[in-house]
Amino acid sequence: MAVSDWISRLFSSGNAQGLSGESAGLEPEAPWFDGRLQRHSAGGDVIADPTLIWQPDGGTGLAAHLSARTRDNPADFTDVLIIVNSADWSRSLNQLQEPWADTAARALDNQFDQLSREAAFPLLFASRGLCFHVIADGGPEMAGENYNLEPGEFVTGLLPNHYTVPSQTSRPVVAVHLNLPDVWEGYREVGRLYSDQVSFTLGNHWLDSYSHFAIKEPGLYRLQQYLDGNFVHIIDPDLQSKYSVVSNQEAGANVLTLMDTNGEVIAHLILALMDSIVPDEPVAPSSAASLPGIALSLIHI
């Protein structure tokens, strides 16, 4: 598949199908996220047998989702999100051994290893493998959201921006410094894009790489990493009629400004190459503008 086709898949709203043959319907206000989520039914006790996440009894699970998302295409994600219903999650807390989420992640990793031995899986970053992030529906990671999954139900997410923790071979390449007018002064580092991470998003959604209510929209801004290590940035295609991004030079740094069609500034960003910055602490206004930023192309869909 051409690189341009792979990039096009990243920018689109997504077309992953749920069990009914339609989109998951879990995030109607965030189609880019919703199109990469699937709801499943385990058909058994997923706490006793976490492999039911991989292949449920009489249904489709993570294996089918992976196959559908990578059919004739390389993967456009690096990690896998698993959301388990709250009733099953509560039962898992009664285990006396290791946390059930770790047990489930190891079981899924074993299933993926078996799949990889049987047929080459089109991973983007072979040195990283897949990481499996297992959380509870309505848990703290979801920042107050709840999918109201029934006992036995779970959700799989194959999201380009979902990134758990760096691996031994991961390398931070870009630091995202953000200024939110009327929220805080100066710039703060709110996240980093790693060498084996597909994208980094800014928005007001719990699935965003960095989320804040002042950013107003889910997945509003994306920093996208090309397969060759170059970068582009994009306003969500569904939001390009309402928002824009402009670039300005300030004290030698390339400052990106997100604004709405009325000219109201949503945020200022500086994207700094990691070998150009030193501090891990919040950056003061006077020093933030001096950070050498990377100049990017803005893609319109």
C-alpha cells in the first residue's frame, strides 16, 4: 500500500465496524475515536479466562478487530486499549495474585505472539511490539466517562494516538509545549511524541494524548509522524470549517496558534525537538519562546 494511502487512513474519521456492522456508537461526538473502537461480548467469564477478549465464545473480539484494521494495510496504531465492564472489573479485584489487568495483558500478549508466529503481522515498529492497556469502564482513566457496558461486554480500541509507556528502544523526539490563554501563563510541556508513536492529539476528550476542557473539541489537533520520521500537523477534518492553525515566528521559535473562525485563540503551541530542550519542568514565558521549534506542513483534507 502507498504511504499516501496509509496517511489518508490516519486522517479519516475511521471505519472500524462494530458487531452490528455499524460504527461502535460509543463516541458520537468524536468520530475519529469512535471509528477505531469496537464493542464485544465475551460469551463467558472474561475474568477467569482473559483469552475471551482475544476470541470470544461465539463472537468477535480483539483478533477480529486487529484483522479488520490491518487487512491489506500496515497497522496505524502501536498499542491496544481494552475497556472491561465495571461489574467484571470489580470481580477481578478479589484476585489474590497479581492485578488482573496485568494477567489479561500477558494473556493477550501470548495470543498475539502465537498470531505473529503463524502469520506476519504488519506492525509499524517491530522493535516495540504491541502493548495492551486494560482499564475499567468508568474508571479514573476515562475522566468521568462511562460506556455503561453490560457484564461480559468489553471494548477494543486501535487508536493511532494511544501510547502506554515507552519501551527500551523508544526515543522521545518531540516535546509539545502548550499555552492556554486565560488558563495559565507561559508554556507548559504537556506531552512528548516518541519515535515509535504514530500521533499525538490535543483536545477535550479523555482519549486525547493531552486533554483540557479549554481546547473545546475532541481530537482537535494532531501531530502526525510519517513512516520516514517526518511530521505533519492537522486540524480534524470534521472541524476544519470551524478551526484553523497558523504559524508565526517568535524569538526564533515556530509558534502554532489554534483559533476558531471568529478569531478567538484556543491555544499556542511550540513543538520542540527533544535534543533542543533540557528542562522537564514547566517552561516560563520568557524561555519558552526561545525554544527551537520544528516547522511543519499543515494538511487539509
